[in-house]
Amino acid sequence: MRTIGVRELKAHLSRILREVQRGEHYLVTDRGRVVAELRVPGSGVPANLSASDAARLRLVAAGELRVAERPRTPYRRSGISLAEGTAKEALDWVRGER
């Protein structure tokens, strides 16, 4: 079971639908609230769902659990690097330990 926001779903609809056809199950969220489920028609709860995912799905359906969305812009490494020990030296200087 995966979670996807409405904006991401609209941007990747064809790919998501192919994954659903292969048996993937999605919870669609709008501003952090689950508003829909995407799964193969008539499948009910997916057979390959783990016990923890099934429990999580029951909590979401009951409104007792709010599923978070993935960040809109994932963290990317900047490419800036410093020599080994630079951060420690800076902290030591700030703390007056040098």
C-alpha cells in the first residue's frame, strides 16, 4: 500500500494506473487527508497486503490515522563538500574549545 497526493497523482497518472493494474494499492491524499483509494476493481483488500499495512488501512478508514504525503521536493545533495574535520573545527571554535 502506498500513499500519493492528488498533485502527484495528476502528474503521473498513467504510471500509477499501470501499477494499480499490476496489483498495487494506493491511498490518495488531499492536504494530508485520505480522500480515495486506487486498486483493481473488485479486489477489496489486496491479498499481498502485510498485517501491518492491513492494520494501517483499517485505522485510516476509521479516521484514526492520518497518512502523510511524501515531500513535494525531495532533498538533493548540493555537491558542495568540505575537507574532513572542518565541521568539528568550526564547532570547536564556536564553543571556545580551541
